[in-house]
Amino acid sequence: MTHAHELSALELHSAYRDGSLSPVEVTRSLIAHVQLWEPHIAAAWAFEPEVALAMARSAEARWQSGQALGALDGVPVTVKENIATRGHAMPAGTAATLLQPLPEDAPPAARLREAGAVFLTKTTMPDYGMLSSGVSSFHGITRNPWHLGMAPGGSSSGAGAAAAAGYGPLHLGTDIGGSIRLPASWCGVVGFKPSNGRVPIKPPYIGRVAGPLTRTVTDAALMMATLSLPDARDSTSLPAQTLPWSEGGTDPGRTLRGLKIGLWLDAGWGLALDDEIRLAVEAAARLLAAAGATVEPLAPFATREMADGINRFWRLRSWLDISALPAAQREKVLPFIRQWVAEAEGYSAAQAFHGYSQIGALRDATAAACQQHDFVISPVAPVSAFPAEWPMPTNDPLRAMEHIAFTLPFNMSEQPAISVPCSFTAGGLPIGLQIAGRRHDDVGVLRVARAFEQLRSPLKAWPELPD
């Protein structure tokens, strides 16, 4: 039990089935593990050990009576705090929120609860989820377990840090422009952004999805089998389907042979790509090609006009929300966010409409560029992890989106995309490989990601608890 935090969800399910471990034993061990890590990384919020243990006892009773609910029964999960769980408030990362307990679970949390998963803790996020860091006016600063001086990414910052630190095997995040894949890349874990509508969510919004952060692709697929179950509260969700989520064998060549894969190394805008990251992605491309895939360069397809337009639209949306707050509450919002939205006060209707129209322009450009390939591989981010105290990699509210050029297109095009650990920088920071597929080919993306996971060289051991 000293290494319960290292076990995958699949391994826990097997251990519960043969009786070698119990949900209560595992949950107790993880509670102690979280308590040791939390002073260093601050990834947890609404951490309630007794509630988690009560859920674990119920799961244990089901296993003992032969009435286990399935693959996730008794398996610990964490849930990002902007995904509603009944009885908890939703701060949305900002001190400006008036805290009120919510009456029901949002769809992803409801599916996990119905499956018998143990809610170990909620996880942190930055103000309104509009930062790619762990800087929050409500939670403080969440840090990267690989290097405490560095950011874990965001906005699923606590989920990424928790996955890397071993707060159980399964973590639930959200992604509207890279908020699952960026922390997954910078924390060295797997982060899957499913096709829009694949996982019912409340409230739905353009580009917004919920999905898993895990240590293995297999666990991400296992989690998706539950998260993708239907919920009528999401009017944008896809029709319910029974999909072979765990499909994919032990032969990467069989998976990859004959596939046409685009290698996308120039996003067309944003920060310049670091040489270390370029080399890591090119090395991954060679592995896929050696296993039988055809890998061809993919030219840039997004433009500065698209990026700036979406930035204006998001600024305006956030300015409307923040300006509607009472003055005292508004002052509590992180200054970086207030600076980012300030310009939107003067936007015209024409500017707002043009900004919104760029969502469609980017969607069409992305879908057209990817159509000639079965899958597209790229960096997740052009840079590695940055100082923990910075809200964004640029640390500049006027250049806030410069790091999401590789992730944003797949939110707007509604295509599935995953970050898989790829390599490390010379300084020991993780590098993620992004694999994107055609719209609705979620299973295919997971299958290719699993094949790459089997092909790559062994990675570094997981971070150790700081002295």
C-alpha cells in the first residue's frame, strides 16, 4: 500500500476484483499522499477526506457483495472545480465569486458518481479558466510537481499537477483553448480533449469540452467510456454511441501501418517554437514512420487575423461578465485578467461580430487542412513550462494567447486531440506530443496515442515528494 498512488485505474480494478486491495485501503493511502504533497503544489480544493472515505466504504461493500458497478467502482478521481458537484460551491478560480453550494452534479461528475468512483478532491484553476497557469485570486498559486518554481499549465492546473504528483489515477478537466492539453504537456501526463459533444457538459459553450487527465492512455480511454454516457441536460451533445474505447492492441505497427499523418510544426502565428520541442516532435514523427505510417509536412493554416479575432471575442465576453459585477467584487479579479479585458470596453458591434466570425474561419481552415490526413501530430505548446508566478507564458496581457496556436484550432474545429508525454527538456521539464484526429474519431486518436506510448523510449520516473 505504500505505492497506491502509482497504480493505474486498470490495476486498481483488477486488485479490487481479486481482493488484494480494497477501495478503503487505497483511499486512505491517497489521502495521506495528498496531505504530504499539498503544501508544495496546492492542487486541491474542497479536499474532504471523510467524504472520500464514505464513498470508498460504499464501493468496498459493493465489491464484497459481488455487486460492483463496473470498471471505476472504488477508483479515486479528482474533479476540476468548475465542474459542478452537489453540495460544493464553484469559485471559478476567482475571489470575485460569491460562494453558494450547488444542488446537483454537472453531467461528467454525475457519470463518475453513478459509476462508483471515489471523489478524492476537487482541483484548482485560475480566474475564470482564462489563464494557462495555476495563478488564482481564490486558490493562490498551483505549482508543477516536476519543478516547484514552474507553472503546471492551465486552466486545468490542479488536475495536471495532481496527475503528475499521484493524486490517484483519474482526473477530470475542461478545455476551451488548450486547458486540458497544456497542463498535460507541461506536467508530463496524458490529457485528452474529446470531440465537442462527446462528453455531455453543463453549461455547454463554443469549443468547451470535459475530458480526462491520466498517467496512461489506457486510463484515459477507460474514463471516456463512462464520461461519454448520455445526459439530456447538454443540448449540444452527440447522439449516444457504444464505442470500443479500449480498442488497441500491443502491436503499434498494426495500428499505424498505412496511416497518413501530417506533421505540423508551424502554427502560422504565436510564439516561436523552441528547438528542443521541435526536435522532440520530429523524433516522435520518425518513430511513427518507422512503424509504418506515412508522415508528411503540414503547412500552416491558421492566421493572425483568426487569432486576434477570437481573442477580441473572448475579451468582450469576459469584460461583459466582469463589468456586471459590483465594484467591490470586480476589484477581486486577478489584475492580469482585468488588464486583458479592459480594451473590450471600447469595442464596436462590428469588431465583436468580426471576432465571433473568426471562430468559423478557424474551424473551416482547420478541418480543411486536416482532411488530407488521417491524423495530425504537432507540439502541444511552443514553449516548455514557465515561472509559476506568471499568469501566462508571455506574462503580458496584451499577448495572452500567443502560446495556444497549436491547441486552439482543434477546439474551434471540434476535433479530438490528445497530449501524450513525449520527452523532456535538458532542464528536466516534460514535453508533450499532440495527436489530433478527424471530427468524432475519438477512438482513433486514443488508439494512435497508445501506439506512440508503446514506441517511445522510457520516460523519467515520476516526481518525488520534495524534502
